[in-house]
Amino acid sequence: MQRIKKGDEVIAITGKNKGQRGTVLRVLKNDRVLVEGLNMVKRHTKPDPSRGFAGGIIEKEAPLHVSNVMLYNPATGKGERVGYKVLEDGRKVRVYRSTGEVVDA
């Protein structure tokens, strides 16, 4: 089970985007995540008429290492550490370490 999953709201804790929030778009290999609106880079692309690409400068998200983001807790308004707990019915769920509140509903 991963600490950060697709669709989670996270907050950047280091780097040029420190303090900004966004939603995880994808979880990539080697512990990297794509977060909507964070770590934006400009990519210069050539036009490709056969595929219909116009070309130019495209701004897109670059991957961040998972250690540079924290799960956002709306109740406290801060980034929180995540732990695990096994419920009575046998399900393993993520919980906020500070409050013990279940992340997965």
C-alpha cells in the first residue's frame, strides 16, 4: 500500500513550490508523482503535421519525488504524516498520524 495515491490532495514541503497544494495526477515508478499545477516546466516542441501537433512552447508538470510532498489534511489545514491501521473487518487503511483519523473512506 502506498502512502500517496492518485487523486490525493498533497502539499509541497520543499523546493520552488513549497507550500502550494495540488492533486496527484499519476504515481510513477521510482517514487515520483505528477501533481497538478506543481513543478511546472516549459517544453519546446517541434511541429508535427502528420500527427496534428502545432509545436511551440508547452507548459506541463514535471515529476516530484514523493519525499517532497505530504498528504494534505483539510481538518488541520496542514500537511500530515501517514500511517496504517488494520480495521476490525480486516481492511488496511491509511490514517493521519497526528489525529488517527482514517484517510480512506
